[in-house]
Amino acid sequence: MATVGTNQRQAKLVLLGDMGAGKSSLVLRFTKGQFFDYQESTIGAAFLTQTLAVNDTTIKFEIWDTAGQERYHSLAPMYYRGAAAAIIVYDITNPDSFTRAKKWVQELQSQGSSNLVMALAGNKADLEAKRSTKPEEAQAYAEENGLFFMETSAKTAQNVNELFYEIAKRLPKLQPAGQQGISLSERPAPAAAKSSMCCA
Amino acid sequence: METKERAEKTERAPNASGDRFMGSPSASSVSGAVSDGEPDDLQGFDDYTMASSWERFIASVETICREWQAAGPEGLLEKGALSVDGSRSLHRIHREVSFGNKLYVIVLFFQVGARQETEDEWPAGLHHLQLWFGVTDFLVAAPVTLSGVILDAPEATTLLSTVAVALSSCGSHWPAFVPVHDRTRKAYKGVQGISSSYSITYEADRIGSWVPVRLMHLEGLYELFVSKVAFTAPNTAAVPSLRVEFTMRLTYRAPMIGYDYQNKGGPSSVAEPRSDYDGESPNEPMWDEDLPWAAWHSVDDPVKGFELIATWKKRFVNDSMEMSEYENTSTFLADSWDLVPAFSIDKEPDQPEEGFGVRLEGLAKAFSISGNAQFVEDFANVVKPEMDLLLETFTVPPPSVLERVLKDLFYEAVNPTGDGFTYDPRGHSIKGAPRDSLFGRFAVHSLFYGTCNIRAISELWLEFVREIRFCWDECQQLPRVSPEDSPDLRTCLLHQKLQMLAVCIKLKSEQKSEKVKKTPLHGSPPVGKPSEEGSEASRTDQNDLQQKHGEEVRTSNSADAHPLDTGAKVHDLYPDGADGPYTNLKSPQDEMESLFHPGSGSPDPASHTKDSVSAAEEPIFENGYKSAPEEGVSSEDDEKWQSWSEEDEEEADVKEGRRGSAGPLENMMLLHSYEPLHAPITQMLPLMTEDMLMEREQAIASLSRSQSEKQARLRLQTDILASDMAAFKAANPRATLEDFVRWHSPRDWLEDDDENGDGQTSSSVHTGDSGEIWPPRGRLSERMSHPGNMWAEIWDQVAPHPASDQKPLFDYQREGEKVMHYLDTVRPQHLLGQMLCTAFVSCMEILKHTKIGDLARLRSGISSLYSSANMVLEPISTMTKADMPSKEDVEMWNKALQNLCRLFKVVENDVFVAASLYQKLKLAPRSFVGLFSSYLDDGKSLARVSVDEREQIAELFPPAEGGVDLESRSRMGNYLNGHEPDVREVKLKCYEEDLRKTLGSRNERRMGGKGMASHRMYISGTANDLQVALSVVSRD
């Protein structure tokens, strides 16, 4: 949302997806490096932060980890409001969760901010034996919809840091700057436009 | 006299001085001497060692010419040459020279940049001397007098000679002209020395009134030309036939009503208001009445007329008969057609600017000073002395205007559906309000309210809020705001607040009407109705009591219902004190509790005695409130929560102790009792506007640092879950947590794999209707059965309570009051900021939706306006309630806004032009696109009309009224739809070789090389105006 300092930026990131897809586990793995077999079902939403260095910029992710239960669906807009990035998580062993992920993508495309960075994460990649969604299928879907896709495993930490790193790299270089979002740069646009669209 | 002799020697323009082109050629008469300023004469002798004053004059002209020659075009530009109006690349520089007591001005006209040698025989934008004589760069010498012409023939000759001598001494080939005779005759004489062997003489004159019939026709013009070439009398019947090059340009004009073209003897593209036009055209609809801005304002049609220029390219005619045929040939057969619209050029200075742009400027100005006060009232009432100064210049429109605006906003409202009610942030990320929503329309109204100054706006706003309060107090549905939508976070906060208020008003009026309907005889409750209070019979008896208590409770409630009091103490939220099941809530963070229950207090049903429930606190149920499903997300899952039919409700439920059921869920059965699993009626989830969300977000974020805080945070977020569990328990008295999880979080119920255990404990096996094994083998997921699981904890703590008995998650009364408080106390800067963003987005949308055909350049102009607006307005639109922009910010915004308004006006003006052209040229799309793009290029407009669009373009020139006697000799011919051309221009040229063939050896001595034109004539004529210019090459 806001920017701090010259080389440090904050970015609001929201995780969405079906219940039990592993949203909380992904966040816990990324922020604390931990993994619990029995990660408690999220109630409401959890908030965590983690800082990541990309090139010479430090990005502080403000992560909103939401509850996946359908009952809370209508509360989701408040979490993705103003988000710079969204990770849509599904469980590769559960076809329903992939369907649900697609719905989230649709919703974000119509409701989210226009320059939202969206990532699709197929979690539980360690459970290869129980796989129901092929990576090719997800990859094709992601490409169609302008997302980037990775299969992750919170349990083995596979691709977890990579996922966040990739998001950080894709964040728009020039985010709306300013502490309270109040800042304006002098704009050459009117003059330029004038010369091209001059009237008598 | 000496000077006279010299003049004769150097005279290079010996041609007729006094003769009009009509007369027969006469001998040159260089008779007039320069009489003034000759002091030498008075001395009685000529001193040849002294330069005469005339020689000094020549020398000074020569100096000037040399200087200009040396400078070259670029150098002349540096010396301050000015571009000539109406020309593309012609510039002029002038210098005054005195001769005796007379002052002359020498003007050099020169072309900057390489002149493109085009095929175009009738290039646009020529100076009239260029057009008449086919010259490029030239000098004009004129006296500095009122008329600017020389009336005296000898003086003209002297002046021309002077310039010619000066030019020849510096080896320049610039042609030189002097204006002669009357100004209105536009007569010129000129000379050009090409080389030592031959020179060209120029001559132009005009008949401004009665034109001989013969010269109104091409035939006569041909004869006139031939007579000049062959020295025959033009009136004689025996006109020798001569091969003459001929090209013609016809100009037809169709001015708009109330406008007239000036006749400039050629395409002018200047249409001026007719002086005799009274400005009224009662039967004429406004040109823009169908265009999207017409609801707000009307714009003068920027297109004042059209000119059609039909050109016949170079061709040869051999005699006058052949020539006359071109008069009868259809204009449709011309080699090229060009269409030139005339635009209104100069607005009268007292005429106010039109359009949204200038209005937006006013609003931006109001925004820039809005930081000077804390409350909108301060701007509306001049009570503070320091505001006095600021406001005294601002006027407020009369009450009738206010009435009209309020009437439009509140009482002529359309249903809140359709186009303007959805916010479309495509192409920008500015938070505004939908165009036709209450606030959106208010913002645009404010643009046209008086002069859009801050005082007028403030007064309008106060009245606006008064009307809204009336709606809230009297339970009137808010116009132009849908009560079915939850606040749209993409819109501005004010619109969200109004959306919130609309929902609150709806709930309030539902509650009110339910109360009226309710009768004591009402026994078994229709559970599906949202406001049904419960199933106990005793409940209805308490209604009266409850209503009595209502007042009291509302009063006590007002402490925590105060809109600003978001940090209300948790105790206030528990009517019966803090002895609910959530005793462990008493953490230091309790004070933040209210943030998480924006609707009300905790969902603590146990401690909730019924008679303390005020009407306002009654919960709203999901199935009574159909929250709008998010766009693009199918709501098949949501339906589970929202749409229960009421039919399944049975008396039996009551007997079973079942309360608040929304009906059995598919074929699901309770695990232990093998009863149908009923989905409970759940409470409506709280609605939140953006500011509430941010508060909540900050609170959650601030509670997410440590593990202990996490527990506190979790507990704070359990209101919905606890409410659902209590309702579930009430609907399914014998349910377990497993049942709840199967309904609420199905993936946390794991069915055991078949192969995992065949051994059935027969004692507990039931067989369902479908023959399935009961109970199904399954268990809660590990995470749900983990020790210390929050779900299990809450499940154990909540008592069964149907949603109707619970404390509401969303308190519409309190939320409605909060909205009203916001409207009452909004800072002017925030109000104006939101109005500005909304108005800008609305106005840009109007431009975007104007029918302008397929104009890629204008489309891209509009989108660049959007992106500029985005850059400027986004920071303003994302200003939060708490933000106090600094002076520097405001100043910077102000500057950016001014630029933005300027850009807006440019684009808007282009849209006006495009819309007007499109309206008139819809059927000729290529001509339309061509016109508009040339308009963008240089503000003028000209388009080549392709042959297949000529029919459509001709429609612009409707058939002349009344019967036209096409045969009449007093008309010019070359009709288009019965119109004769407003101007007919002809260029005639005779080549030396053709001349030789015709005239034989008589003139052989004078002949030059091949391809040389010996005579050139330009004629521009109408029935009462004839301009002729002739150039003749002569050899020494």
C-alpha cells in the first residue's frame, strides 16, 4: 500500500483459496520457516509480515491470510482491497479446490485493483501420489489469465520462497508513492498531449 | 530632369500603368516624376557628384535587400520575421524606409523550408499574390498611409522602379509588387527580373460590382486571355484559337444557419455570424440534443459551415467552344473534391466558456481553498470574519435553482438500476461515485450550480444532507442508491456511506413494517421471515413491553452507538455485563472489541434477555437479507447460505426443540441421532465501508505480533463463527461439532477409506433410506481434532440460540447514525476531493461515450486524458478520513489539477468538433476521418473526398430553393445541386511554342526556350466580383 524510504517498500498481499488448501501453511513456511501437520483452521483472517530483498529494494510484505470457508466469502473484498498482490492457493490433490481457485481469479479480475499481481499456487506438491490436477492444466489456465503459476509444498518448502520472490519481482516499479498516498509528480503529459491534439 | 531619365533607363516595368485589363493595351507612360523631396531642383543646377535623394532611396532599399538576402530564411526568422496568418510556411519581415517626406514599407514574404513541389495545382494556404501570379518569395513595397496603396500612377512607377533597381543591383530575382489604385480594387503592379535577357511584368485588378455577362462565363474568360496574348481586341468576333493550359477550382459553400461566408475570392474557411440573424431558430433543434452532455449543458456547434472545393486539373483547350463545355460538365466529374469545414474561430470575449472543462476548473479551485475550514458550514455562512474576505466575492444562485436541483436529485429519481449505477473503474483507479448515483449526480449538479464556487457548493451540500437525513429519519428509500448492494470499495467513501445508509434504511423500514404487521394472535411463527423474533409464544406477549423498553434501551445504547465512539468499551456491548461465556475475552485488547463488531456487540446469545432487545438490535438474517453476490463469482455455494425456502418449516421442529432452521440440508443426517441435518438461519454478515475496514485491519495487524496477541485476535474474530454455531445448535439440538464441521467446513470432515476397516460395530449401525451405512465412517481432520482447537472450544462454549435471538452482528440503527454523523462532519477538503474525483470521472465518461465514430487519435487522446487524470486524482481519491494534506501537497495538487483541466478542455473541445463533424458526415466515414485528423494536425481541416463518397458530401449542399433557371446567361454554370459555385477560379497559361504556332513568325524574335509560359492569367469570379491577375514574360 504505502512506500517507506527510497529502497524499502511495503506491499499488501492476500492469500485466497479453498479451505484446507494450505494458505496458512504457506505463509507460516515463508514467514517463520515452520510447518505444522495440523495447522489450525483460520478464523477470520491472520496478519503476518515478512521482508524480502529483491535486487536493491527491500519489500515488506503485509500478508493477509484469509479463512477459506464459504461462509466468509463475502468478507474477502476487505482483505484484497488495496492489495498489491494475491496468491490464489489450491490443493493439487483436490479438484474442487482448483475450481474454487478459478472463481477467485475471476473475482479478482473484476473486483481487484487493475495492477494486482496474481499468483496461482498448487500446494501440497509433496503428495504426488494423490495428485488430481496436472501442472500443465494449471499452467495453461494461468497463462490464459495472466497469472504466474508454481507448484509449492509448504511441507517440504518447495518453491515457497521462490513464489514470494517472484511476486516481489513483479510488483510494479512505481507504486503509488507517499506515506498517506499523497504525492504527485509534476506531469509533462498535458504539454505533450497538447502538441499532438492542438485545436484552433 | 535627371532623375526622370534615370528612371526611364532602369524602368523594367514599362507596361500600362493606368489601363485596366479590360482595355486595349496601351503604351507605357512613365510620365510622372517624383515631385516631392527634390531639394536639388531648387538649386537650379544638377550636381552630378552628389547622390540624389532618389539614389539614396535606392541605396537604402538595396541595403535592406542585401541584408535580407544574406540572412536567408532562417536568419530572417531570427531577425523577427512573423508567420503570415492563414499560411502554412509563409513568413514576412518588413522595414520602413523614408523617401523625402514619405514613408514606405518594404515587406519581404518568404517561404521557410523547402517548398514541396506538389502535383497540387491549387495548394491551400497561399498568399493571394502567390496564388495570382504563381510566385513564391516576393517583395511588396507600399506607402505607410491609411489606405496602404499608391493612388498616383507616377509614384507607383517610381517606387516599383526603385525596388527593381535595388533588387537587380544585388542580383536578386525576387518579384516586387506595389499596391495601386483603390484598396478595394486589390490592384497591384509588379515586376521581376529573371535574367538580363528577360523579365516578367505583373498586373492585377478587380471589378467589384457589375461584371459583364461575357466575363461570367468561361468562354469569355478564354477570350479575354487570348486577347491579352495576341493583342487583339477582346470584343472582336475573330478570336484566334490558341492552345491554352487551363485549370479550374470551384468553391461551393453551405454555411450553417445564422452564418455566412466572407467572400474572399477563394476558399476562405471563415464563416461569420450573420449580422441580420437574431439568433432564434425555434424550429431548429439544438445540434447536440442527442449527445451525452446535453442533459447538463449545450454547446455552440463548432462547425459553422462547409466548403466544397472541386478542382479540374491541368488540361488544354484550343478554342472558346471547348472552354465553354467545362461550364456544363457535372461537378461530380471534377478531378478532385476537397471538403473544408469552417470552425468558429473567435469567441466573443464576454461569452462564457462552454463545457465541463471550465466547470471542473471551478471545482478544482474550490477544492484548493477547501482546506481553510473545518466544517462545510464555515463556507456556507459568512459568520467568521476571516472567511468573510474569502467568500464575499462568491455568489449563490437563487433558491429556485436549489429547489430544482434537489427535486432532480431526490424526487425525480429513476430506479437505481441501469448504466449509470455501476461503477466502472476500467481505465483508471480513481475512486468516484457512479455517474447517476445520488452522490455522482450531486457532484455534476454542483458543477453547474451557480458559478461552482465553494460557497454555493457548501450551501448545496448542507441542503443535500438535510434531505438525506429526512430519508433516514422517515424511512424513505434513498433515491439513486441501490439498497441491495454492499458498499463498493472501489468507489469513493461518500458513495459507500450512502450505500450503507440505503441498506440501513431498508432494514429499518422492514423492521418497522414487521412491527406494524405483528399481532398478538400470531402463534406459530413463519421462521423464514427475517424479522420474526422467535418461536416462543411468550415472545409476542412481550411485544408491548419491548416497545416500551425500546426508548430506554435506545438511550442506553446511544453511548456505544455514537458514531465516533468506535473504541467503545466492551462492557457496553454486553447488555448484561461481562458474564457471557467469553470470560477469557478480558484481555488488554478488549477495548478494541468494538472494531470487530462494526454492526454491534458480541454475538453472545446466552446473556441476551429478550426484553432488552430494542428493535434496532434485532439481528438480520442471511435469508432475509440477500447480499449481492460478487460479480463474476457464481453463487451456487453462496446459495447454501442465503436462499432457503420456507416451505420445509414444520410444526414438528418446534416440538423437537428446533429453532431457527432454514430447512434440512440435502440428505445430510446428524451423526449421532440420525435426524436430518438442518441448516440454520444465519445472521447477515456485517457490512463495512472502507474506513471501517481500515480500522479493523489496523487493529488486527496490531494484534498480530506475538503468540498471545494471536489468541486475543482469534477470539476477536470469532463472532461470526460463534453466531453460526449457536444458530446451528438451535436448529439441530442434538448435533455435535462434527455435524457442524460437515456443514460449515466440509473438507475438515474426512470419510474413512473403505479398505481401511470392514469391521462394523453392528450395534450403532442404522440403515438410511438410501441404504447407506450409518454412521458413516469418518472423523474430523487432524487440525480440527487437535487439542486446543478453537472451533472445539467455541463449540463447547456457545449455547443454542437461533439467529433471531442473538445479538445482531450488524446494527443498522447505529450504522445509519454513523453515516449521518459522517455526512454532518465531513471535512470540506475531503468532501470537495471526492466531488472532484467523481465529477472528473463522470465528465470523462461523458466524453468517452460521445458518438465520435472511428477516430483512433481522439480515442487515444481520451485515454491519455484518463491516464493523466489517474495520476493526478488517484492520490486525492485515496485520501482517508484521517489524512490532513499539507500545504505543499495542496499546492502541488492545485498545479496538477490546473494542468489536468487544461488538458480536459483540449480533449473536450476536440470531442465537440468530432461529434459535430460525425453528426454531419456519418455517411462519409473516410472524409470524416480525414477532416478530423487534419483538424488535429493544424487546427484547420481539409479532406479529399473519395469518388464514392461524393454523393454523400453533396448532400451537405441541399438543392437551392426555388426554381433555378439553369439556362440563364446571367448565371455562371457549374451547378452542384442547383447551386452555382460561390467562387470560380481559373488559371490560364499560354506556352511560347503554342504561341509561335498560332501567331507565326511575327513574334518569333521574342520566343524563348521550350516549355516556357509566356502568359499566365488567374481569374477569380462570381456574378458580381471579378479578380484578374496577369503575368507576362517579356524579352529585351
